[in-house]
Amino acid sequence: MVLLFVTLFSMSALFGDRVNEDELARLRAENLSLQEKYDKLRATVTDVGNKFDELVQKELAIRSLFNLPEVSGEERQLGTGGPMSASMFSMSAVGRTAAVTEAELDRLVKLSQFETERYQEIEGALVGLKDKLAHTPSIWPTRGWAMRGFGMQNDPFTGYPEMHRGIDISNAIGTPVVATAIGRVIYAGYDPGGLGNLVAIDHGFGYVTRYGHMSKLLVKNGQAVTRGTVIGLMGSTGYSTGSHVHYEVYRNGRPLNPRDFMLNQQ
Ligand SMILES: [Zn+2]
């Protein structure tokens, strides 16, 4: 009876050992397979990380191209992984790979949020820039020949040098004169100062343009205009010796050389 008991006991112990060994082998295989899976996942995560680095480089290039403010190095530091924690050294190899992959994924999630915000910021800045360009004088106000330029010029009546605040463009009476950027007419009438029939346009962003000596005005005070809107017809009204447009560009009240704002070929 005792013998049977002992036999049964040892058999069960033997059986139990075999179960443990089987279980161990199964766990080892599973561990190996998990390690392989994590290695693959880690490679993918590294790949995504590299693509993010490219995205950041593109962001920097766009910023430099459009003179947008840079993002400080400290701000960019966010999300860069810290050193391995002490607890990780006690982990199994697969546990460490899992922890490292998890940390890297966490960094990528933070980085993607950070980069999305940076790109939204850039979009906003570029929309603003586009708006500013649309309001900046940038074309010839009419077709014709540039005669007197900006700066000290001999006055056609007195022959003495005088400050010329604009540029004179000559052509036949009736040649269309156009607004050179988006804006609003702030003056459309006869100028007692010598510019004859005059239109002045406020473009915002500190820009004002003026167009003088016209034979006919085709806009009214307060009217919104866009680049290319015909505002009047060329003439020789006011202090003028022949048919031409006297064109001025002001920024923050200062007269600038209109030539710098005539970027198209006529
Ligand atoms: Zn002039």
C-alpha cells in the first residue's frame, strides 16, 4: 500500500516535471517569437522616427525660405527619450525591447503633436504672407514709357532740380490706369496741389499709392479695388506738360521708388 503510494507520488512528480518542462519549452518559443515581433516593431518605429526627422528638416527649410521665426532648441528637446531606468536592467531582453519601443513610440506621439502644431503655425504665417503680398503694390499702373524717375529730377517747367516723389509713365490720353494691389480708394477727385485728377488707394500694411493727372476717374471714394481694377484714364490734368500718369508709392507715409514695386513686364 505504502509502496503504491510512493510509486504514485513519484510518478506524479515525474509527470509534473515533464509538464513544467513542456511549459518552459512553450514559453521559450513564445518568448523567441515575441522577441522577433518586437525587433520588427522596433525597426518600424525607428523607420517612422527617421521619417519624422525628415519632416522636421522640411519644416526648418520652409521656415528659412520664408524668413519665419525659428523654434528654439529647448522647445524641440521635448520628447527626446531619457536614459534607461534602473528597473529596465532587471528586465528580460524582450522586456527591455518592449520598454524601449514603448518609450520611442511615446516620443513619436509627442513629436507628431508638436510637428502638427508647427505646421499649423507655418500655414497661418504663409496665409498672412500671401495676404500681405496681395496688398503690396507690385505691377505697372499703366502701359507706357517711364519718363521722369523718382528722386531729384529737373522740373519740366522751371528746369531746376526738384524732389520727384513718384515716377512718370507716358502714353496716349485715355490709356487705362489700374490699381497695383488690393485696397480701398481714399481719394478720388481734383488735387489742388498740382496732380490734377488724382486717385489715392490705401492698401493696408502701411502702403498707399497715388495716381495723378488722369483725364477721367472711374472709381469713387471708399470703393474697394483689387490689383488690375481700372481706376481711371490717362490724361494731362493739373501741373503737367503732356499725357502721362504720375505714380507714387508710400510706405508708412514715406515716398519710395515706385520702380521697386513694378515687378511685372508690361
Ligand atoms: Zn510726376
